[in-house]
Amino acid sequence: MNKKKLDRFKEFINSIAKDDVVAVLHHTDPDGICSGVIMAKLVEKKRGKKADLRINQGSNDIAIQDSTVEKLRQIKASKVIITDLCVDQIPDNVLEIEKFAEILIIDHHKIYNDLESKKTIFIKPQLVSEKNPASYPATKLCFDLASEIEDMSDLDWVAAIGVIGDCAFNSWKDFLDSVFSKYKIEKKQDLFETSIGKSATLMSDAECVSKAKAAESFEVVYNAKSPDDVLNSSLKKYQEAVESERQYWLGHLEEFAEQDENFIFYLIKPKYEIKSSISTILSLEHPHKTIILVQDINDGNLYISARRRDEKVAANELLENCIKGLENATAGGHVPAAGGTIRKEDLSKFKKNLFNELKNK
């Protein structure tokens, strides 16, 4: 660990008082939810009182939205913890929050801007570890940091959900084995078939239905004592409909997708936001192909999920290059997994850029 970063982290957490107004802002996928839970639990352990506000934005929101800043201002937040969000890519509103609160950012995406300041602590794996940031999920990073201050061993299974949910299992085999052994969970070749993996899938399915379900997923995990509590929770009700929709689009891949031996380009128009789960499934089945899922949900934009499991093409840089010159487009993420947004009218330009980029690579 980078001692200076660790010392600032400890100072931030240890300085939280009962009269501080603490907010936790997290992403909406399993890693985002579980990292938010771990930091909220750390706050509660330290001061004997829960965080004052839990908040999430849309799954496709990279920047901190103006509405989020306004909510934080309204509750008079004095400490803001942000997990699994690459807010340094568009940092304007981080600077706005600094005007009234101290900020702790724990993320594992590419570094776009170093936001370290007197008011902000900025932690990413690249700054504290030799591990590949894509292989060090925010949940595991939060768990490791928090464990430097408090005994967090009762939440090791939550960290495991984040690891499996972000497909980082190859980098944390010993850790996962210890969790499986501790909770007497049968380890399977497909870790998504374990109770921990199924918990991650339930949370992903809830996210597919609506970003608003992130609050429900957070509460389920926050109050659970084990993965079985998640599996038997209210999240089950979203699974059947989402899985049916997912299987429909997977089943029509050969009919609807453009593909060759190097890539799959798939434009889908599903009932639920399933682009990320489908691109992940396809990348696990085709680790040597570049996977591009484009999702149309009838709001004027198209939402993109890119994967390249063998990392021979950097998915984040690929999308960043493909959106150059496109109005109101965004892109970012990891080398093996990235996402972006474009206007619907820019699809042909995006595809032209994409195929030119892939040809060059």
C-alpha cells in the first residue's frame, strides 16, 4: 500500500464524527453496490451510526450529475464517499462538492485526472498496488482498505460478490477459496453458479430492470448475513423476466449480429438494460473476440458495452477513439471491459470509426 494514501484514508475515516453528515455515492452494478455497502458499514462501525444518505445515479452516468450535487448540498453533507465511479473523467462537479464537503474516491478504472487535493482523497489500484486495475474491483479495494482500520471479516463474502461480479476471479483465487471454505460453499467451475456468483447475477438483473433497483439491492446486501440471504431476498422477483429477455437475444445472435473470427457487433432493442450482461457472457464464450453490444432503449441515445477478455484490444481506448468527433458522446472503462453512449443519429459514424479502428489493430 502507498503509505501516504493509506494514512490519508485512515485520517478521513477516523475523523468521521456522529454529527458529520455522511453520504455514500456508488455505481449500480454488483461491484458498485457491494463497494458502497462496505464503505457504509465501515462508517457505521466507526461512529455507531449509519451513513446519512445512500445515493446512486444512472448506470451510464460517468460524471457526477448536477442533481446529485444539489442533493448533497441540501442535506449539508460534510463527508462524501464515492465508490466504483470514474468521476475523474469529467471532474467539474467533484470540485463543486469540495466547496462544502470532504471527499473520498475509491475506484478502479483508468486514471483520467488525479483529483487528490486538500479536500479530496483519490485512490485507485494504480496508485496503491501493482495489480492491474481491471483485476482489482472497487469492492475488494474497499474491503482491503477498510480492513486496515476495522475487522471487516464478516463482509468478506460481500467482497467476493464484487470480485465475481466484475469477472476478476482469476486474480483472487486464494481469497475466493478462503471465502468458499469459510461459508461451506461448493466451488464450481463456473463461479457464477455458486451462491456468491448467483448473488451477483441477482443484483445485475435488478439493475437491468431499473437503476432505481440499486437502492433495493443495497439494502438487501447491507442487511444480509450471508449470500443465502441475498438469494432468498426480494431480488428474486426480477430474475425470470430478465433471464428470458437475455436468452432471446443470445438465441438470435447468429441471425441479428455482424461477426467474423475477430469481432461481434450486436445491436439490440430489449425490454431491459441487458447489454452489459450479454457482452460479458459473450466475452467469456469468445475471449479472443472484440465484443460490441449496442443497446437502443428509445430515449434518443444508444448505449454501448465493449469487451475483450484476452486484452489484445483495449476496450476502453477502442471506444474512446470511436467517439472522437461525435457530439455528446462518452466512453471509458477498463482494458477488458468498457462502456459508452452516443446519439442514435451517430450510429453509422460510430460503426465506421469502429471498423477502421479494428482494421488498424
